[in-house]
Amino acid sequence: MIDYYTQFIKPKEIIKDINYFYDQIKELIVNDLFSKYIYNKRKKVNRNFTTVGYLSGVDKTRLRFNNDTIIVNFKVSHDPVVSGLFRSDERSNLKVSKPIYNNYKIDGIIITINVVLSPMEDKSKMIYSDNCIFRELRKQINEINDYYIKKFRKSEESKFKIIYYRINTIKKSYYSEWNKLMNLIKECVNPSFYKELCQFKPIIEGMRSNSINLTFKMIHETQFFKNYEHQRQLKFNKFIKALRKDCLDDNELLHMTNQLAWCFGHVNENLDECMIFLENIIYHFNTICFVKEMKINSFTSKVWGIQV
């Protein structure tokens, strides 16, 4: 098993992936390649540029690339400008090859960027901020990121079964607060979640009620829903304080945390790493817990809507 904690939970240094990659590619176009274009134009040589592996070296984001290729072409429009916009066939545009998700990265993507300059931009040797290439660039990066996140979450869920198996082999603790954490993770990685959720469909369809609120009230009273409701979420500081109050010492905490870390293919070397691990684990599974609570509500609403 891979180190699940490092791959899916440990925070990245850069968290706003879309903004980061937008800024990186924009800088490549505006600062690096456009200056080369101006120089080459005077020399009347190549105005098209290919950059390989520009995004692949970034390892501080969740969204990651491998073997990327960025092709940038510059062209000056000589068509008249209407309301500050080029004619439809003379506008900057951007094309992206079909993304391929492989080994937690977007693999082999080709981004072709056609920058159409107005006569004013060409004369002033500057790409204006209202050039539509920048709007297109952000849109395409957002779509790449959406595709990646969908695949990334599916990769994470594929590991739930083994985590669920491992965590069920660990004996129950003497500390109730620790057991709360273990139970929270168990429910979040429960591989039968969707199967159990679908079992409520005939119950919802069979309810003779015109009130969605009554249907929600019934679902919210089930143990299945209570496994994921927000009251089960843990606060890290309160969690540690409760363990200390129950006289849990550092050696016990290190041992218990590494038992849990084993479930994720991870090892903590010292107490400081354990504390960081626990804080990240709690935050991550609180989020998953919330998402599953919302999925139950969404499922209930959808089935109720269909049956009425």
C-alpha cells in the first residue's frame, strides 16, 4: 500500500492550485516567450515556441503534471477592432489535449495557446490584461483541475477498503476520546456506504407524506445518518486535551498514533510528527464526514423528488 497519508492527506505547500498554475503559465507567456517573440520578430525568425516539462517540476501542489508540453503561437491581427474585441476568427484561443490521469498526475497533456495581438499591443510591445487569452487560460486550468480532483478522489476511495480492514484489526482503546476518532474514520472509509445508502430508497418512496421535512426528519433519526452528522466531528485541541485529562502519556500516544498510521501506510518518527499527523487526520476525515452527510441529504431529496 502507498503512503496514503502523504499522498491524500498531508497538506501541500501551495493550496490554490488553479491560481498558481494560471500565474505560472501567464508568466511564461508574458515575460519569457513574448520577449523572445519581440526579438525574433525583428530578426524575422520563428514566432512559435514549444516548452516541454514546464509544469512537471512542480511538486508543491495537489494538482500535478508529468510530460507536459506547452505550445505558444503569436500572431498580429490586422482586422478592424469592434468594441475592443477581435472578430471571431481573429481572437486568441487555447486548446488542450484530452487529459489523462496516471499515477496521481495529469500525464502527457499538450496545451496549445494561440495569442492574437491587436495592432496596439504589437506596437506597444505589451499583451494587455483584457486579451481574451487570459480568460481562456483560467477556464481551461479550472476544467483540468476539476477532471483531476474527480479522478484523485476516486483514487482515494479505492484505498478505503484496505484502510477499513486494517483499522478493524486494532483493538478498542481504554480512552473513549480515541475510540471516537477510530469510529469516525471507520465510518468515513466504510466501503459499504453507498450500498447502505441505497437501501433507504424503497423506504423513502414508501412514505406517504407530502412534506420533505418529515422525510428528512425520519432519515436523520436513523443510526446510519448519525454516523455522519456534524456532531461527530472532532476538534483537535479538545481531542488532545481530553486524552491528556485521561492520563494518556507520550509513549502511549506515540504507540497508538503509529498503530493508526499503519492503517494508512505511514510511520511517525516522533511525538511532534504524531501531533501533526493527528491534526491533519482529524481535519481530513471531518471533511469526508461532512461530505457523506450531504450525500445522504442529497440522495433523500432526489428520491423524494422523484416519488412525488
